[in-house]
Amino acid sequence: EKALSLLNERGRLGFILPHKFFNAKYGEPLRGVIAEGKHLSQIVHFEEQQVFAGATTYTCLLFLERQPQDEFQFVKAVDLAAWRNTGEAQVGNLSTDLVTSGDWNFSIDSHAPLLERLKNEPLTLGDVAHIFVGTQTSADTVFVLDDTRVEGELIVGFSQELGREVSVEAAIVKPFLRGKEIRSYQPLEATASLICPYNINETDFHLLTERELSHQYPLAFAYLKACKAKLATREKGKFQGKNWYAFGYPKSMTLFQRPKLVVPDYNNVASFTDDQEGHYFKTGYGIILKPECDLSPHYVLGLLNSKLLFLYLLHVGTKLRGGYVRFWTQFIQQLPIRTIDFTDPADVKRHDEMVALVGRMLELHKRLGVEGNPQVKTLLQRQAMATEQQIDQLVYDSYDLSSAERSLLGAT
């Protein structure tokens, strides 16, 4: 903003900067300044490619003009070496009317018209669902026990903080997922447990007092006391008082125990699955349909795991090396959800067919997880692939994709 004010009437300004600025909340005011003055002249976008040796940063070149511009050039350098040597890149001119204070998601490739049409769908995931982040204890080395097993009424697991196995009462722990344990349609099998010193009901929660904790869960209390020095010194002494064993940010505590859809923090494929067993997690997100939404969670799950909506996520989200993308709330809440007119028999049929196919996928993956016969496993994998293709075709039908649009997605 200061540099723009210093330019003369013919002045031009260039920055090299992380393109996270395009989608981050903190970038919104400055994007507004650029949009209002129509200052944007050119962007050279390197996507997930690494420009600087030894530093992980996702970079672009940003050029601004003092004078208002009717259009700007968007350069997508998909091959860094080729761009450096010959300037080879995908290049297109776009109207500066597309530039607003909102997220900057510019597209010049063959998917652009399809992506624009999806953007105009009336409903998004954020409209039909509540999305919440994982629990933040600010001391996972204490509260999360790894490689846990049940021994009677106890849970035994490895404490990273103490460097040894400890035993605590099973009634005080919650099944805890790592991000890598959340995958598309996969049954959830937590290998870790979260010590949760809270009393949680359907609508509220409160931290157990030391008296309640020591009387009801003496083993867990003794373990937490052994870690008190670590817990009390968190966040510059914020927990030095009587709540020394509280979570750092105990948000959404009543939501984890509810049936929900879950997704990890990032992956290179769509990775949504169903959680009926109240798992807790840190590096992931939970999705609960709003009470006024009549859609089945399994219908929404089929849409979210489709090739079509993953393509859209790649467009609006932050891409990482290796084709990975963040499933952050700000991105997945933008996913277009094809709603259902429940007074239309054809629409109801489409909805129910999706629910049945997703139910089949969940069952197939459940069987795959326990099947030991290689031949049967291969058969189940083929059935899962065929069912996934059926789901994708149903999604294409639901969003009225043309044959040309389907071919862009590798469909016929």
C-alpha cells in the first residue's frame, strides 16, 4: 500500500511473495486495496514448485500498476526450469473485474469454464454443514498416549512426555486419530488415546475439579501430576493456576462425540470418511450437517469424495508439493453442494442412489480392512473401484456435466 502511494502516474511495482496471501484472511484488506484501484497488472504463479533451494515456500511474482488496469496477465509456470530457460508457461489475460477482496482463485486452463459454473452453484458445504477444527491441547506429548491397548478397565499407552508406558482409567480417554488414519471411505481405527479431563454432555462441558479428577480417575490424575511442570508452564504461564491440566483451546468439545464426517489436514486425494464412534483428532476437521439440512450425510460424503469436487478444491485451496492440498475450513466450506428437491421423484432417486452407493463403499472398505485372503481382497478392491466410478458418474449427472466437461475429468 505504501509502495503504491509512492509510484508516479506511470509507475510499476513488483514483489516476490508467498501466494498464500491470495487466500489468507489476513490478506483480505490488501486485496481490497488492489482491487479497488484496479492495480493488478500481472501474476506469475509457481503453484507448489519450490523456487528457493533449502526453503519450503510457495511463491509467486506480483506486479501492480499505479494506473487502473482493465485486465491483467496470469502466468502459470507449471515447469519452473522451462520457465526460467525459455519463459514457457500457460498464459492468459483476465478481466480485473474478477479481482476482489475475496479469495483470489484465477484459472486460465481448460477447466476454467467448469470451475466458474461450479462456483455459481447456489449452495456450498458451509451453507449446509457446520465445520469444526480438531482439539488443541497445547501439550499433546502429555495428553495423547500412543500405541494404546485395553487391559481390563485400564488403557495402557506410551507417553512421549515421560518416555515410557503409563496406565490410566479407560473411562477418561477418547479415541484419538492422527491425520494419516483418516482416508476416503476408510473405517477409522485410532491407535492413540486422548486423556480428556472434562465432563462432556450433549450441549455443554466443564473441566473436572482436582477433587473430582483424583477421586474418579486416580491413575490419570497421578500421571498428569507427574507432568505438571510441563503443563503449568505452557503458553508463558497461562496455566499456572488451578486449571493447570486444562486443554489449551477446548473448542467444539461437544461435537466430537456426535456422528460426523471427518477429513485430515491435507492429502493428495479426496479423503473424507464417516465417523459414527465419536473420535477426537487434532490435524483434521469434522463436518456435521445443520439441523435444517434434509440431505443424508452419506449423500454429501459421496459428493465430497468425487473427482469433481476434488478438482474444485485444488482450484480454491492451498496446494503443497506432491499434489497435496489443504482441507482447511476456509477451502472446503466453498465446495459446491448439489441440493435435492425432495418433491421431485427423479431428484429423490438420485439422492437415494448416492446414499446406497456410499453405504456400499463404506462396507467394502470395512471388509477390506479385515480380509486376509489375497484373492478375495483383490475382488473387493475391484468392486470398490467400480463403485467409486459409479459415484463419480452420478455426481457428473447431478451437476449436469456435458460430455466435453466429463472428458476433462477422464470420464466418458
